[in-house]
Amino acid sequence: MPLKKPSEKKTDGALFILVLILVVLGLVILYSTSAYNGRVKFHDSAYYFKKQLFATALGMMAMYLVSRIDYHRLVSLAPFCYAGALVLSTAVLFFGQEYNGSKRWLALGPLSFQPSEFAKLAVILFLAYRMEKSTGKTTGIWFMCKVMLWLLPIVGLVGTNNLSTAIIILGIGVILIFVSNPKYLQFIGLGAGGIAFMGIFLAMESYRLERLAVWRDPENFEKGFQTIQGLYAIGSGGIFGQGLGSSMQKLGFVPEAQNDMIFSIICEETGLAGAFLVMVVFALLLWRLMVVSTHAPDLMGAMIAVGIMGHMAIQVILNIAVVTNTIPNTGITLPFISYGGTSVLFLLSEMGLALSVSRHKKQTRA
């Protein structure tokens, strides 16, 4: 019997609501966390909040527009998106703006843009595109090596000045290989190769090895100050926290509290209960993305949803692990909650892509 063309259905309402909850939570927590720094640095307690609100509004528009476009059309542009990510990541090396010792931004007039955030979305689209082209050939070591070869250029470029994003991009690739390949034993070789690669990569720069030393004993290093203050914030929150807006550590003790370490302020102000609630919302979002992937009409849609789910899972887990000093500090933000206009814009665009996949039903036989 012939297959019917994929038909459209209603947008995944649960996924949309979870995204809205995270966006609202993020804005509330960001304002509480950043008010002091905004007042001290810019004489405006709402400085960071207003910039994030503007980026969020753009992101919501992007999410809506992307969700209304057939994802097959977007994936057809994947090679151009990937090439654009390579060009922008190269441009950062020569023309990038430096902030807090990291060169990660390109200036676009009065606005700044972080190409590494675009690179994550471009990689998800590109790998979905390549895996669709490799239908029936997604097994074997050679397929794994090909995916890694596709990833290495962007991982190398991004990793020169943004190790955390390079790790996320590599993680997205590994997750997509794992999902598309039914032979799990081959991952032992891939894992061994990955560990060897990471060891060599870390040894190439002394500051990366220094991060390992700071992680093991933060009290004996000046760079361990942020980690120690973050742990103080977590410990002082108790079960129910000090109350929203009542954090002491955000008053200059935790440097740039609105960025990577914002989860520690969540723990201080809302306690273990509030931190657990945030993690539950993220877990529900990941579950919903898994549902979208399971019900996707084709491999391309499934890989897109899995890639987005993998991105979210890696970034949330690594951020919380860094804040709790479970792993060395890698400068990873908490999605939707940490300050960052480029980040929230492309995160919401990814959610629009997932919503686009959710609007299509599986093919059925006539």
C-alpha cells in the first residue's frame, strides 16, 4: 500500500507551555539576580533585565515564525548554515570582541553577537541533513568517523576560545550517533578515542590544566573564589531559601552572578525546593522533546528533536555540575535563565524548530 503524505496536526501545546514557564522563570530570576550589578555598573537595576527582555521578545517572534515553517525546508539550508557558522567562528578569531578575558563576540553596530550560539543550531540542522542523506548507512565505525570529521572543523574553531561550547557541540554529535546507530558496542572505541582526544586537547593549553587543579582544591587558588562563593550561596539557601531578592552572595561576592553561576543564586533565594522545581521543569521539557522525536514523521525530524534534546540536557547538566563543583569550571550558562541575548534568541529558535517537527504526523499506509 502507498504511503500517505505527512499531514499536519496541532502544535505541541505542552512543549510550548513548558518553554513559556522557563522564559518567565528566567526573566524573574534574572531580574532578582542582576539588579545589584545593574545598579552599581550602569545606575539602572533593570539594565540586564531590559536587554534580556528585548532578546526574549525577538526570540519569541523567531520561535513562532520557525514553528510555522516546514522543517524540511529549513534543513535544506543546513549546508549553508554550517558554512556560515564556520565563517563566523573564523571571524571571531580575527575580529572578535574580548570580554572577561574571552574573545567570543562579534560586534554588529551597537549590538554584539555570539557566533558559537548559532553554531549549535547549525550543527543540529547539518547533522540531521547528513544523516537523512545516509539513510540505511548509519551503522559502523566508518559512519561514526564521518560524523566526527564533519564536526571537527567547527569544534576546532569554536574550541580555540570557547571550550564549553565545543564540548556541547561534540556531545550533540555523539548523542545523534548513539540514537541513529543500533550497535552500541562500537561506542567503546568511540569513547576511548574521545577520551584520548580530550586529554590531548586539555594538555595543549596550560590554563586548561590549571582549571583541573582549581577544581580539585579551589581554596588554594585565586581563581577558585567564584566556585567557593557559589557553594556558600547554595549552602545558605537551606530548604526554602532566603526569599526572592534576598541573596547576599549576588552583592558582588559571586562575580557576574547573572551569568554562569545563576543557579547558585536560585539555591540561595529559593532553596532546595526552588532549585528542584527548576530542574523538574527542565526534565519535563526534555521528556516532551523525546516525545516529539518519537512521533516525528521521518528520521530527519527525529534527529532534529533528539539534537535539541541533547543540547538542552548537556547544557543544563554541565551548568549545574559546574556550580556545585562536581566538574571543573567551563563557563556554561543555564538555558533560558542565565543572562545572554544571543543564547536566548537561538534557544527559542530551536524550540520553534521542535514545534515545527511536532506539527507533522507520521506517515500512514492508505
